[in-house]
Amino acid sequence: MSQAIPYCGLAPVPGELLTRFNLDPLLIAALAALLVWHWARASGRHGRYLAAAGWLSAAVAFTSPLCALSVALFSARVAQHMILVLVSAPLIAAAWPKGRSSRNVVRLWAATAAFFVALWFWHMPVPYDATFGSTLVYWSMHVTLFGTAIVLWRELLHHSAAQTAGVLAAGAVTSIHMGLLGAVLTFAAHPLFYAHLTTSWLWGLSALRDQQLGGVLMWVPGVGLFLFAALRSFGRLWRVLESEKAL
């Protein structure tokens, strides 16, 4: 029985990487449709620019040679995920029509829990390796991981001053569990992912070194960006308190 070819193709060698763009017409059409839909719904020029930046950065993650490189390197797959989770998702969430500030504590913690499950599940060895043998599983990973990140960032960015404490707690929990997962991957004594055992050496990395690099890419940026979200929430609460004091 022949082995299934991963969605992004076979693992590239260094000399061919710049030719390995993913020009899947269905993917490009879907991203373009989402961008147009969100552009039309975004409020104001600033919101439209944020929406465009969010979906274009997602397009880079999915269609650039990073897609092919993620077949060869675990660290490249993590980099792809971090672009989606820490760049595209907050931009898209920030551009979402605000409406009324969220006061729904259940929704906040449901979003936090959903992202936790998606992040940890898809970075466990068996589910992760399964994404290289099935296009359906590959897109199940990205839709759930990217989708839950967008929902979580919407809760973290659009909330009332009264919900600041809950938002800070949810952001702290998310930062801690992302850092913990990154630390587990970084300090593991042996490679955890079968898919990269025979591909990372082409790029001058052992499978363990590649995994450690991926762990660091998840660990450090995640903590930094959620700290920024916390400071933003503190700033919003401070402005509300100052305005009430001035009355």
C-alpha cells in the first residue's frame, strides 16, 4: 500500500523550497471570500485594515513555502501555527464588529477551554502524525486551532471593564499552558513525532533539535503576546476608573 502524500506535498530539500508555494485554488478562493466578507463587515477604515492584515497573514501561513517546510520540520509547523494563533487570530478578532462588550463569563471560559484542548490535542504525537496522512485530518487541525484562537482573542480583546479580572485570568491560564506545552517539547529527552524522524536532517537538524526549536517558538512568543493583551485590559480598566473619578 502506498503511503499518503501530505496536503503540503512531500518534504522539500533546501534547494527547492522557494518554488514550493501552495496554490490550491479551493484554499485561495476560501481565503479570498473570507477576506471580502470580513472587509464588508468590519467597522471603519481601521477595522478593514486589521481584517485585511489578519487574513493576508493567514494566507502567508497556508500558501507560502512554509506549508511545504512544515512537512520537513516540526519547528516550521509550529511557526505556521504561531502565525495563525498569535498574529492572524488577534488581528481578525480585533477587526470583528464589537457590538456590546462581552459580559458572558461562561463564553470566556468556554473559549479558553476550547483553545486549550485544540492546542494540546494537535501537538500530541498520534494526532499530530495523523495530519500527514490525511488532508481531512490536516484541515481539522487547522480549522479547530485557528477557529478557537479567533474566538478566544475576541473574548480577550472585546470585553467590558467589569470583566477585566476574568479576562486577565483567562489570558494568564492560556499563557501558562502554552508555555508549559512549549517547555515539554523543549526539554523532552527524545523526539516525540514520527513524521519528522527522517526529514529534519536534510535541514541540518536532528529530530530532537528540531522539536526543541519548535518548543521555544511556542513558549516565548505566546507568553509575550498574552502579556500584551493583559496590559491592554489593564489600560482599559484604568481609563474607566479615571473617567469615573473625574465625574
